[in-house]
Amino acid sequence: MIVVTGATGNIGRTLVPLLAGAGEEVVAVSRQPRPAALPAGVRHARADVGDAASMRPVLDGADALFLLLGGDLNGRGESPKALLDAAGAAGVERVVLVSSQINATRPQAPSHTRLREFETAVRESGLAFTVLRPGGFASNAFAWAESVRTERTVFAPFGDVALPVVDPADIAEVAAAALREDGHAGRTYELTGPEAVSPRRQAAVVSEALGEPVTFVELSRERAHGHLARFMPEEVIDGTLDILGVPVPAEQAISPDVATVLRRPARPFDAWVARNLPAFR
């Protein structure tokens, strides 16, 4: 049995059907009621990664755990060791953690302190572990969906700074491999797309897919800060803008790890747009 936390997020929505389609018994965990889109035969459980007591009955009988901290869980909750101890006591043998590339490129970033604590707890748990460190997600472009639908405009800072954003579906496939296959224990995979793509180019890709002009408007750092402040904690904003505007070379590098694990190239940004085009129409 495989327990998937964050089952309703960008990664989990792909990972759960992948595992179920491969014949695995899957428990999809979220803090919300059962989503309608879960595949038949997948059990849903309401629990909180930040509360080991809520996770204990979910983990009972599980062989593997997919561990993802979503949103506010990056900043709150009990010690990660409590959850990993509960997993070990329940019989879990394998854990896959979604961390972040930032833990390698900016190891002192205050925004990722809790993720670093989870990495440490996973590595010290005594379980077979795999750590996934993705860069920026292609799905961050969903933030432009409303303005593209209503104004055919993308508003973003640092229009010509290119980063190799990764398709969450690739992260899900790598996670599925690490959860089901041997040979990934003790590994840390940095996951990126196959090419660096600037926000201006991303807007052009959306335009090409729609078959209609989409205007790109470059925001100043100050205006971008105001936009992010509507949904992002203040202590995270400046670090995010630093990565988007002044990335270090490692954050612009293309990792081979998706291709190595999946034995195919990583999906490009235009493939993500093609699958998600209805959001921008």
C-alpha cells in the first residue's frame, strides 16, 4: 500500500492515478473532503502531515509514503521526526520526499527551513528514502490564467530571465518510479525541464497555443512584490524574487535526472501548456 500526501495538488493529481493504474493500492491523503476526481478504488483519508497523530491510522499497513508539504505546512506543524517515527512504527519501508532545489542552491534560505528539517528527518529515519528537489514549476503559470482569459495579458517580473521550469507530471512520474522500483534509495534527484524558458517566452507559448495575441507586461520588482503579497508570506517573497530575477548558475542549469530516471526527455513548457490550455481560454 502506498500513502500519497498532497493528493489533490499539482503533483498528487497525476501521481495517484499513475499508481492506481499500475495496480497499486493507494490511499490519497488531503486535509479536505474526498475530491470527486479520485480514481475508483482509491481510498481517501483526511489527515495533516503536520500532525503525526492524524497520520498514524492512515499509515497502518503502508509499505511506502509520498511526502509533500503544501502551502502553510512549510511553516508550521510538529517535529518532522514525529511523522517519520510514526511511519516506521506502522511498517513503512520507503519514503519519497518532495523538497526543493533551493535547499541545494540557497541552503540558508529562511523560507525553506522546515523543508530542510524534513530532509534531515527523512535521511535519519532509517527508512529507504529518495529526495526530489524540483526547480520552479511550469504550473506556476496558472497565476496568469485569469489575466490571459480576461485581458489576453501576462503580468510578470524579470521578463527575460530564463529558468528550466519542470512539469509537475514529470515530478509525479519520478516519484512513482522511486515509490515502486528498486535502485532509488539514498538518491537525491534535482528535477528541471529540458530548457530554460523566460516569462516572456512562456507568454509567447501560451499565445501560440491559443492562436491569439497575448501581451507581455513586465512588472517592476516592487509591483511584483505587491502581487505576491496577496497569497505568499512576507518572509518568502524577497527570496522568491531573488531566484526569479537573479538566479545563481545552478538554478539555471538543466538537470539530467528526469531523463535518467524516466528514460525519456523531460517535458518542455509547451507540452504543459497544451495539456492545460482550457485554463487560459
